[in-house]
Amino acid sequence: MTNRTPPENILPQPGRDRDSQTVLAAPMAWLVSVRNEVEFSLAASYGVDIVDFKEPRKGALAPVDPQIWQQAARLQSSTSAATDSAAFELSAALGERSDMLQIASSVPPSFAFAKVGPSQCDSPQDLLQLWDDAAQRLPASVELVAVAYADYGNAACLPPEEVFELASQRGMKRCLLDTFTKTGVATLDALGIERLRRLATLARSRGIWWTLAGSIKLSHLEQLLANRIDPHCIGIRGDACDQNRTSSLSSERLKLWSDTMGKRKAIAADDAAS
């Protein structure tokens, strides 16, 4: 793509206005996808930064019943009232285009983020139209996150590099890199380390806060660190479950992730203070 727009010239997107320089300096966050209120409460109890609602049995970004969003918003509100601040943010998966058109307007205003899958959007014009349609339906307080699929050929959509670039030009501040087909092939394997490193560099140069998801395992963290790949957030589902992404969340697995991410945040805080 041509006519790349540097971050300082990006027009603000309707929704949450977050300073890109601030988020770029933050330690690595982690996101856990949940399907219901029970999993929501469990994930929140382990100090997750973002609780993301989706139905893993129905696709990459399949939505849950909007009533679950409303219940989660009430639970978050009660938590905030008890502690003076919410320890986590809420995110909604809207599915692909057809689902999004029907349910995006139902996302509670207290949710921080929402995302729609870009399958079948194989041109910049198609993807921009998808984002415009979603933004028009979402509450103004909910930030639309751009989604790129590592296995973009399977989804008939643009490659991640073009999605990140187009999101930057539109003024979007956040991107999610995930997989469309859930066969256990990780994003790291679908794109390869070198390409993923270049994508990380692109995100950094454009001031994009990005999440790496797609069959990510704890063992991948050291691989990312060794190769200087630095997503701002890690998104997980399957590696936090009893068996696979369609089974229930596991307290044991969540504790392992919580301990690991807590140590990483402590190291980042020490580095920032030194």
C-alpha cells in the first residue's frame, strides 16, 4: 500500500482517545477469552488485564449472547464501586460482518473494546467499509480494534501488514493479530518469526498497540523475547483451558499464566525505575 501516514498526522478515531506514546511504554498485558459469567469471574480473579467475550465453539471471533455482555458490565460496575477502580477492561468479539451488523449496537458503553473479523474483505475499500459500519453501530465510548488474520488466505482477507497499515492511516490505535481457522496452528507458525518481527516493527513505527493471539502458549513467550518480538498484549484461550479452546477455563492454567505475567510486569517496572 502507498501513501503511508505517520502517526503524528493520524486523525483521531471516534471512540476512546488513548495516547499511543503512553501505551507503547506499558508492560505486556494479557487477555483471556471467556464464554460466560462463570469463566468471566474466574479470569478476573487471576488479574487478567482484558476479559474478552467470545464463543470458541463457533469460530475465531464468534460472539456470545449479548445478554452476557450486559451481565458482565453490571459485574464490572459492582467491582469498580467496591474497589474505586476496575482492575480489568472488557472486550466483545462481534463475529464476522454478518454477525456484527446485527449485534454491534448491543455492546454496553462500559466495554472498552470491540472487534469484528475481516474475512471476505480482500480489498482496502471492503475493510474500510467494514470498520465504518462497525463504528457507526458501536457506542462512542467503545474503541474498535482492527483485526488481522495470520492465515489470511483461509479467510479471504488482506494480509496483516496491510491491515496494520490501513488501520494506522484510518487513525485506529489498536490491532489484534489472530488466526481464522482454529486447527491448533499458532500465529507464530503461520507467519514465521522473521515476518512477525517485521510486523512488530511496523506496529511500533505506526504507534499501534497490538495484541498477539492465535494458539499462543506459555512456551512461546521466551521465543518472542529471544527474537525481540514485543506485542503489547498476549491473547489466550486454548492454553488457559482444561483440554482445548472449546473446553472450560482451567484454574491451574490461569494461575501459571498469572504468575508468569506478574513476573514479567515486575521486571518491566524494575527496568523502568532503573
